[in-house]
Amino acid sequence: MTTDRVDIPDQAIAWHLRLAEVDEAGWAEFIAWLESDPAHAAAYDRVAVADRRLDETVFPAAPVHTADNDNPPEPRRWWWALGAGGAVAAAIALVAFQPRPVEQASSTYVVATANGERKTVMLGDGTRIELGGGTAVTLDRADDRVASLDRGEAVFHVRHDAARPFTVTAGGVAVRDLGTVFDLGVVDTRVQIAVAEGSVMLRPEREALRLGPGEAAALDTRTGRIARMRVAPALVGGWRTGDLSFDGARVGDVAAALTRLYGTELILAPNLSTRPFTGMIRFTGAAERDVPHLAELIGATSRREGKRWILSETP
């Protein structure tokens, strides 16, 4: 358009003034402007030549400013100029040699849920992961046969592939699928796993402990101690239906599970948190019913303060 052509000299002057202070992104924008229209490069060269000649011109000395002079001379504005005829080449060379940060695109991504939220993820290989509340899983777009359970609890429905075993890491502990449906949880320094179908290999690089249907294990990553247990296969991943089974768990772990699954904030008296608990609890998702029920099972009292529930030892 005619209006655009008229504006080109003004654009060239504006770029000439800006170039002394632009960053790398600005240089890239300048090069794009030059390359978008041959008239841009020609106009910029004319501006650069004119500025160089301006620098070579000898001007008469400016009058000395005195207290009686209310209009002091404006200081000369110095322009940074590229050589005549070489504006485009020099600009491109400067951009080419600008140090650029190395950006490495990561193929990993995180799927997370808030307390009380659930989510299901389907992987490209057909594996399905059900995330409970307060859970985060790191996955890899470049390899759908690896995963990391960063926190919380999830049920893995793994499509078995003998040539490419599925491996999930939790708390630094590797679990390898041997054709499986299993529940995996991370609580502080403990990793808990229970198998519903098929089998898994726990820590294949070390003990290579194999667990089959109805078998479970709890590993303390701090001490390395592993405790094996039995569990009804139908109860594996019972948090999905509100049925939670505990075997020698701490009451603090039970409370944490309730918080993750339903978003109910529980505060335990210090003497209650480490108390052991074994049994199965059916949660309905209604805090006003579930919290008093939990308190009754562990021999404690409960009271509500706003959105929080506080459990104390029975006097």
C-alpha cells in the first residue's frame, strides 16, 4: 500500500535509533523487518549513510551557555551507525554471533491432582493410570514405558510387553511390571505396593522381590527394610470405592490418606500420629460422618473447627 511505502523511511530511522539498545529478541525482529521487503533494507542503508556523513560534518562551535541564556543548546544526539552499503550484512553477522542460550526441549511432563480430586491418564501403549487425590506422576512423551510417582497414590493398569517392560519409580524405588494391575503409594519415606493382577518386580536392580496377586509390600527408603503382607485382590486400590485397608500403618498415614482422597484437613495430636492401626475402613466422602468414625476406630475424639477436624486422644 502507498501509505506503507511512505512510512518505510520513518521505520528505518526508528530502527536505526533503537539498535544501540536492543536485546537479542530485538535483533531478531530487526532482521525480520529487513528481510520482509527489499525496500526496508534500501531505506535502512540510506539512513545509515546519511548518519555517517552527519558524523563527518564539521559544525560551528555552539554558543557558550551562560546564566543569562535561558535556552541552552540541545546536546548533539549521537547515532550508532552501520557502514554504508553493508547494513544488512553487518546486522545479520551480529545476530549470528550473539551468544544464545541452549534450549533443550524436555519430553517429560507432570500430571497432578489436588486433594479430593481424581484423574485418569491413558498412555500411548494402552496403559491406564488412575490418580487419587494429592497425587503427581511424571511421564515421558518419548517413552510411554516409564513413569515416576512423585507423591500420592495411583493404580496402574499396565499393558504387558515382554520386550519393553513398564517401569515406575517411587521414592527412588523401581517397580517393574510383569503383566499387572497394581496400586502404588508414596508416604514420606515409605513406598507401598499391592498387586491385584499379574505380578511386579520390586527393586529389580537389587532384591528383585516378586509380588503376585494378593501380595503387598511396604519399603522404608530410609532404612531399606521391606515388610511383606497379604491383601485381598479386590481391595487393591480400594480408595477408588472408599474401601481402605491398613496393615500396621500409622494413624498419621490413615489421616493423610483421608486428606488426599477427600480434601478433608485433619490435625492429629502428636501422641496419635504414630499409633499403629490395622483394619479396613469404608469412607463415604462425607467428612462429618467419616472423621468421627475414624476417631472411634482409633480410640480418639474429634471436633470440628471451621474446615478442619482435630483428633485428640480420649481422656
